[in-house]
Amino acid sequence: MSQDDQALLQRIARRDKQALASFYQAHEKRLFSFILTKMNDAFEAVDVLNEVFMEVWNKADSFQGRSKVSTWLFSIAYYKVVDRLRKIRPQQLDDEMMAEMTDDSPGIVSCLIGNEQAAQVRHCIGTLSTPHRAVMELTFFQEMSYSEIATIVDCPENTVKTRMFHAKKAMKQCLNRLMGATRDDD
């Protein structure tokens, strides 16, 4: 698929509309799902998706093959989402603020069991900052490695690991609050 994607990008760089349509068809569902989990608004997500593919149309010739095409594409999407969220969301917790929070919640695996808790999980994911939500989404739903995520969000791999640690911690705390569980240990 990657070689096919690279060939499509080369055609897109030459302004081949059919190549863009094929590229769009190959990637739009997965990319829309990724964007929607960040935006929590289908209309905003569609707008961002369109911006991503406009960026592909305008910058296909800038792909240098140093990463997978999907990594490059998700990187564009990530930054488009971040830009959009900066415009529409109030300031959220950052990594340093998250580090100061105490962890008094149950293990995340025990919180994720069962369909009735899915809404609570979605709510808690929605409360994460954009960087934390991105690493969770890319890791668990897009099944990307930390090194691929580091490329997408343009930060060191250790930063991705730190963000994942804090994202899991915040998820546990949020789920603990929603489920009404109280634990003094953990």
C-alpha cells in the first residue's frame, strides 16, 4: 500500500485529480475517525478532513519518503486538529499540570471493561488535552508505534511515552470520578 500511496502522491504532485480521489478514498475513513475523536464534532471534523486533503493536494511534492505515507498524512491531520482546537477550545491541562495531580484511581484496564462504561470512556478521552488524546488515539485505535507517533506529532519518542503516562493517569482519574469509586490506595 505504501508504494501505491507514494505513486499516488507523485501523481497528485503533478495535479492529477483522479490520483487525489483515489488517495482520498484509501485514507478518508481512517483519517476521519482519527480527527473526529479529537474534535467531538462531525461538522468540524469534516472541515479539518477537507483541509488535510487540500494540504495533500498543495504539498504532495513535499513528501520525501523519510516516513510512511500514513505517518505523513496523520501528521498533517494532527496539526490541523491542533490549530482548529486552539481556535475553539479554552486552555486545557498541559503535561506539567497533569504531573502535579495525584493518582488515586483504579487500574485503567478494570475501568474499560463492559459496554455500559464506553460512554464514560469516550467522555474521559474528550477531556484530555490534544497531545494526550492524540497519543492515546494513535496508540490504541490506530495501532501505531511510539516512534511513528513521535514523527506525527513532531516530538521525541520519550515525550510520547511521557504523554501516554499522563494520559493514562488522567483517564484513570476521570473514570474514577465518573464511576464514583473511591480508593485510597493504588
